[in-house]
Amino acid sequence: MCERPVTVQLAWNDWLTDTLGHLKAAQLQRQLRPLGYQDLPVEAVAESQDVPLWLGSSVTPDLLPGNLPLTLFSSNDYLGLSAHPAVRHAAAESALRHGLGPRASPVVGGHTPQHAALQATLARLCGTETAMLFPTGFAANLACLPALGGSKDVIIFSDALNHASIIDGTRLACRAGATVQVYVHADAAHLEQLLQAAPTNKRKIVVTDSVFSMDGDLAPLVELAHLKQRFGFLLVIDEAHATLMMGQKGAGLAEALGVEEHIDLHVGTLSKAVGAQGGFIACSHAIREVLLTKSRSFVYSTAPALPIVAAVQAAIDTAEREPEHRQRLWARIQQFSRLTGLQSPSPVFPIILGSEAAALNFSQQLLQLGFYVPAIRPPTVPKGTSRLRISLSAAHSEGDVAALSRSQGLQPLAQRLLGELVAVAGTWRVPRRGHSFESGLSLAAPTYMIWGANTGVGKTLVAAGLAAAVRRSRGQLLYLKPVQSGYPQDCDSRLPATLADVQQEGAEKADELADIQPGRSYAKTLHAWHTPVGPHLAAQLEGQFVSDEKILQDTRRHLNHFHSSAGPGSIALVETAGGVSSPTPSNTVQCEAWQGLSLPAILVGDGRLGGISATLSAQDSLNLRGHTTAAVVVSEVDGLDNSSALRRHLGTSPLGHQVPVLELPALPQAPTRGSDTPAVDAALQAWLGASAAQFDSLLHLLHDSHAQRVQSPSCSVPLRPPPTPSGGPSLSTRPWVSMTSLS
């Protein structure tokens, strides 16, 4: 009769052994890493016996120093308030006066006047009627989604990269009957499609992080607010990584973007910028009454301890009274961006390395130098996106940030990822994968690659506008379209050739240069397919495959041929096909395929709904693969002021200047394509005339940017604002502007 329990126990032992073995083999087993906390929240010491836990099992203790002093770039204590004297004194005084407070659920005797006062403070901060306290931010997300959405008549729409607590909350709601649909990360256009397809008789909830914890990027809250007005869903945002850091009052990203009135539930944590512990939900009285009864993680949890409540109240008061903490944080963010070229709209800087081993090894290298930058691996992030996560704090000194920026491995890595162009012996040398990579390009003339945040955003029109500006300046132009489908009916080189009044070369001989005189302006399609689908599909359908290496080789040959005798005022433009992440004919993501050249980028932003996030994501994709952004161009669409939002979000470029955003008039309707279609119709001619001053200004900026790249190998000279072209209208109505930090 005892055999069955013994057999079951053995089965569990086998499972535990197998599971731990798998986790160890995959380097996924988590460990606690003890440290001795110092006076500053970013300083710590690892005791000698614990150092192997930090550096990994491959390091033997006899090779290590004694205690290992560490500067932490891992903490979420963004404002450094956890060690502020006012916070310490408040917690200590409360503990001496009240002990820990009543140890009971808030609904059975755990709620005190101190809890009520803090809830009122949080409601005032977020601009809501009331607020609730939770033991953790995780518990807050577990509370609201099942309580409000746990029904068969509810659909929950969740961002693909939402925090684990949101994901678990949606799972609980799903078990209670709700339907959950996941939309592409920060893609309001995809969310719109899902909302349009959803049954109209279903109640809907949209839930998203405002600042995403592992990428540091921002949710498209402006677009979500527009969608809410159309579809009437309940909008829930988790401001965990934005509270006290963004917005005039510190309410978060929603306040910074001016859409706080559209948010139904502000979920937050008290353990990050607040520097304490706990979570909260700020909402209306009606929602609070439902949550008080139906939120299991609230009803069945003990109320936060009174010393914690006192510490939180003191931290919020301190942040309001002493704005220098937030100012210091943003100064560190800008300093780190300036020194490394890495960009982030938040204190979180991800360095995506791909493999888990690469992330672990790099983290250990930094640790041996005294910097703790954690390696983040699956399942916390998707497979293939293992990374270092650098987290900055107001508690970091300028010296801390400068030392990390100079540390062995980090700055070369940043240069590789962002493709800083270093002038060495007349060529661009792009440090990548630990060694120098020759792009093989001369620096005789400015050369830029035109990218699109999405398909159909007007890349060719931007190229055409620049071509017209080159003609007005009497310079020379090379326009290349390396990949073209739908040819010859679709031939993007036709329009720039017409406007620049230069020869248009066909796609019959991609690498033939014998008939092209050095120094002559021309526009050329290199490789073309007749089928009007994506180049990768056209190549498959027609059986004509061209390797990425061949495309880069032919592009490089034409660029060097043009550079060999390019005169003053010359410029070369290379226009990509589709969006930043569109596949090449070899089915490679094209922003990766073009890393071999790492040309600076002109990014044509998406002015449509969802365009802000799409444009920012495109810029991140380009920067992380070696294509620095020289300028962003966006057009007016249906009265949406997307350019202003882009100006707020875009960070400092590796050249040390603010990434300029140029707003163009609304794009003209594209004419029906055809070999006999006039290249320039009346509507396009009018648009080109209305935007001539902007394109002249852009051309000036591109020449200025190139000159400073050549003159300054460190790329540290800030760009001057581009001058208004002589004879052109004032740009006061559509100025080049710089981002101001969200504060």
C-alpha cells in the first residue's frame, strides 16, 4: 500500500533533477546575489565568498580579489530617493511610533488614516478621484484585469511586450471568461485593426505599459487616446517606469503627452522612482468600489506596513519639493547618450546582443571592472533578444556615468551598434564585433540612405524633393534604388531623375559603369523584378535571386565611382525598398543587410495613426544596427500633429545634436503608375513648390552634417541649425526643432 506514494515521490524527484539540469545547461537558472548595501543606492559591495555567484561558476575564488566594490546600473531607484534623509527619517519615526501597523487586510481592519492620506496623495498626483494601495505593483495588475474584465462579454487587448504582471492578469481574466487579443508591440494601427474586427456588443479593455521595462521605449498613448474616442474602450496603463519622472507633476507619460484625461486606470508601483515598496491604482470612485470587492490580491493581502506608507509619502513630497532629483536623472540620461551614442527616451538603455552567452559574458566583463549591468535573458525577453539592461539613476554621479561609458567593451559596442562613422585614411571604419570593418567608401561627398518607417510613407517623394534642391543649388546627384519590384511600371528612379534633370539609367546592368562618365549625375535602379509584390516574393516567383552581398557590392561600386570626381555640392542618395524591417530578396531584414555600409539615415516618418511609435521603433532599429539618424521627415496627415510628438520623443543623436524633425505639407495623391505616366503632375508640382524651402534646408543640414563627420573623428561637434536658403521663405512656420526632455 506504500508503493504508490513512493513511486510518486520518485517521479517528482526525477522531475526536479531534470528541470534543474535543463535550466543549468541553458544558463537560465536564477541565483540570489548577496551584496552589502552602502549609503548610496547605486553603491554596493559583494563579499569575497559571494563573488563567484556574481561572476559565474567558471570563475574560481582563488583568481578573485577580496570584496568586490560595485557601482550598480541595475536598480530601478531612478531618483535615488530610497536613501534620502527625509525618507529614512519618515520610515524610522513611523516604526518607532506605530511599529509596523495593523497586520490585516484593508477590508478587515488594516486600513488606517495614514493609508487614506497616501491614497489621496496618489489620486492628486495622477489627477483622479481616488486611489488604492496594494502590496506590490504586480498585485495591482493582478487585481484590476480579472475584477473588471473577467467576463465572457469582455475582450482585453494587450501589448505584446507588456510586463509579466499584466500578462498574468490577462490570463486570470481569460480563465474567468474574457477573450484576450495581443497586438503588435506599440503598434496602434494593428490595434485599430483588431478593434474594428471585434464584435460591437463586447466591452473592451486596452492595457499597456507606458514605458516598457526591458526596452525603455514608450507606448503610443496619443494614438491610443484617439482610438479610445472612436471605440469607447477602457484604457489601463501601467506607469511603473514613468511615475515621478515624466510629466510636469510627475504623474507619468500620460501627463507628459497631455492625454491623462483619457486614462481610466493608472496602475503604478512605489518601488521604482518612489524608492519604497508597494503598488497602487488611481481611478474613479466607481471603479474603486468594484475593485474593493472583486480584487482578490487586494482583499486577501495584508495592508502595507505603516513605515512603508510614511516612506512613500515622504518620497513623493520630496520629489515635488526638490525637482533637482529629476533634473539630475535626465542630465545623466543625456550624458550617457552623448558619451556612447545610445539613445533612450527613459532611464532604461537596452543593448540587445542576441544570444544568452553573449549577454552573460559581456555582463561579467563589466562586473570585473566594478559595474553591475545585468544580463536579461529569456523568458524575461523574447528568445534571440538577450541584452544588457543599463538603468540610470539620479544617484549616479557624472563620474559614474563617464566611467561606465569609457569601460572596456561598452563604447566600442555602442559605436558598432550605432555605426559612428570614423574618418580613417579616407574611408569609414565601423567598429563591429570586436574589430574594424571597412565599408570601402570614400568620404568625397555626403552619402545618405533614405529609410521609411513603414511602406507608403513617401520615401521617393523625399528623394525627389532633395533632387530638386540639388538642382537649385547646381550640385551633382547620384540616386540609387538598389532593389525595385513592379519594374518598369514602378520605377522610383524616374522622379528624382526628372526633378534633378539627370540621366535615368535602367536596371539591365546593375554593375555596368563603362558608359557612365566619372562625375556625371545620374539616377539608377540596380536590381529589378517585374512582379508588383515585395522584392523577396518577386524573386521567388520569378526565380531570380540576388544575394545581399551582390546588392551591397554593386551599390558600393556606384558610390565610389560617383565619389571619385564629385565636386562641391554633390550628394549621393540610396533609397531602400519598403519599411525598415522589410525583407531583402534574400529574405534578410534589410536594416541588418545594409550594416556593411552603415550609411547615415534620413528616416521618413509615418504621419498616419500609429505613426509616432512606428517611427520611433524604426529609428531604434536603425540605430541599433549601425545607421545613425541624421534627420526625420514627416508629413501632415488629417490634421494630426505627429511632428510635435516626435520632437518630444526623439533623443540626442551620436553626433551630439538633437535629431531634427522636418514637417512637410500633406503628401499629394500618388498618380496611377505606368511607363507613359508623367513623372510630375500638377499636384506634385504644387507640393514640391510648397516644400522647396524645407528641402533646401534639409540639403544644407546634410552637407553640414557630412562636413563635421569628416572633420571630427569623434563625432563630438554639435551641428549648427541649418541656414534658411537665400531667397527662400522663412521656415518659422515649420522650423527645425529639438526634443526637450519629458519633464
